[in-house]
Amino acid sequence: MPLTPFQYKLAQLLASNRTEASHLAGGAALHFQPNSIRYSEDLDYFHDSEAQVFESFSKDRRLLEDKGYTCELELSQPGYIRCIIKKGQGATKVEWARDSSWRFMPVQAHKELGYVLHPIDLAINKVLALAGRDEPRDYLDVLHVHETTLPLGALCWAACGKDPGYNPKSLMELLKRRGKYRPEDFKRLHLTVEYRQILDVQELKAKWLQALSDAEDFIQTAPFAEVGCLYYSLIEKKFIQPKIPINPKETLLHYGRLGGVLPQIL
């Protein structure tokens, strides 16, 4: 559960103000799992509109100040607010931001964090983030979701539904430019002790190249008319990267929409 004790207590406090339209996302939500590899640098709360960003921030700030926290405003603009939240010796960055409400799955209720973006959408967002910026943390995160959530090929395929400006091949071309990192690039990240002990840049590169190769094989053979969808296995009861040719009797095509939707099994 890689949140620092301060972040964890803060997230629990702010959970009371969370809704489906104001939910935890980003690295903190992605790595709030027992098998996570790194700590997030901040808490990210996503909203469906600029007005909701301001309303959520104002409500959260009142709650925090009532509980003895200080909020140091670093940046405030329409649709994005960033603060440093402090209490005693603890401190962390918190961001309130607008993000598209177009997603594959509904936001999940969480007993400790309030509402959290679904792991599938977190994984797809990470692939798009790595395509758009060359960050070591995103590289590790994409490898992590490739191994634990859904293979890279299926994530790239679905990501083109989230961002129609990409097609699978153009997205893959950007991802092929990533992965050129040195050991010191990862030393700046707050990794778990267990993961830092086994991290090896050559092993990571081998995994990355294999993930890219497998993803390209899938993209080249999957039916192009279905670009932008996820594939849900009616047998395994989960999202998968299906074997080609895809068996329509065992596989459900799942497309995103505003607010997300559960797989419709008839």
C-alpha cells in the first residue's frame, strides 16, 4: 500500500468529500495496491468540469483547515489547482484537476478512499501519459500495469478510444521512443524497498522490448474496425488481450462512454 503514512491519513480524511465526479486518480490510485512498486509524489483528484474543480478544492480546504492542516497554494488556474498540504512534520502535494469524463468503466466506490478511478482506466491513462511525456515513473508504471492489469497491446488498442487522435500504430511509434533510461533516473523515484533491491535497467529494457513486440503483433492482426475497444472474456470474467482470430462467442467488445459503463452481458 505505497502511500506514505501522511498521504494515507490525508486521503482517508478527504474521502468524505469524494463523489463520482470528484475521485482519486493518478499514481496514488494506481499504486494503492499490495503489489505496488512505488510511492506517488502526490494525491490527484479528477473532476468532470472546471466548476467542480473549484468547488471540490474549496470544500477540501475548509475540511483540512478545520483539522489543523495548512494549505500552501502553488498554482491556481481554471481546471487545475495545486497545493502543498502540511501538518506537523508531514507534507505532500495535492492536485485538483479537470479530466475527461469519457472512460471505459464507472468510477469505483472505495471504503477507505471514497471514490477511485477504475484500474482499467488508470492503466490506459498511464499508456497515454507515457506517449506524451518521457518520464521514468510512467515507464515503470506502464510495465507494471502490463504485467498486472492488461497487456500493452490491449491497452494501446483501447487507448485510441480514449484519445481518437491516435491510431494504434502512431501510439506504438511514440512508445518505441521510450525506455532509454539510466540507473540514476530511477534513484530519484520513491520506490518500495523490495522493488529497488531487484530493479535492473537491462532486465527492464528486455521486458519493455518484449512488451512492445507482443503489442505490435496484436495490433497488426486485430480487426481494425474494432479499434478503441476493450475485450471482455465471458469465460474468464475479466478484460483480456484476446487471441487472434477473436472468438465472438467468448469475447465481448466493450467501448467507453461518458461516465463509463459496466460490460453488458446478455
